[in-house]
Amino acid sequence: MITAAQLRAARALLGVDQRRLAELSSLSVPTIQRMEASETMVRGNVDSLVKLIAAFDAAGIEMIDEGAASHSQGRGVRLKSNSGSAQNLPSARSDNKASSGTRERP
């Protein structure tokens, strides 16, 4: 499981907005918003959580569970060492709706 804070931090590390994360994970923007608004653990159906984690993994984000090996205690996120930046993000799936024509911020 991941926390809402981890979700927001991972998105910030990638430099993407909620709309771009929704595209990368094949989820809707309201789903991403609900997940980020959770008080502690992200709530959602298992399928949605799997898609979200897979999108982060593909983008080079590693979720750190509480008690997992790290230099300090607690949960967190980190960019994998072989990852570059948000420019290396996988493109959105081709079956997503066309964008609104607005330019995405990095």
C-alpha cells in the first residue's frame, strides 16, 4: 500500500500534473484526485492501485514501504538511479482521449 503523501511526492518527483499521471496510469483524473485526497493510505480498487504502481515503476519511481531498507525510518519515494527525468516518461496509451490542446508542464 502507498500513502497519499507518497503519491503526491512521486508525482512531484516526476514533475507531472494529475492529468498526465491519469494518462500514464490509464485512470481518470477524478480517480487520481480521490487517491491524493485520502487522509493516509490511498484508497481505491486493486486494479486501479496496480495500474498506478505500474505507471510509477515504468517512470522510474520506487515506493519505499515503512520499515524497508533505507537510510532512515518511515515511508517514502525515490527516483531509481537509472532514471533521468520526466522527459523519459513513457507515452500515454494510444486509446486515451485526445488531449485538450493545452501544453503540459514538466
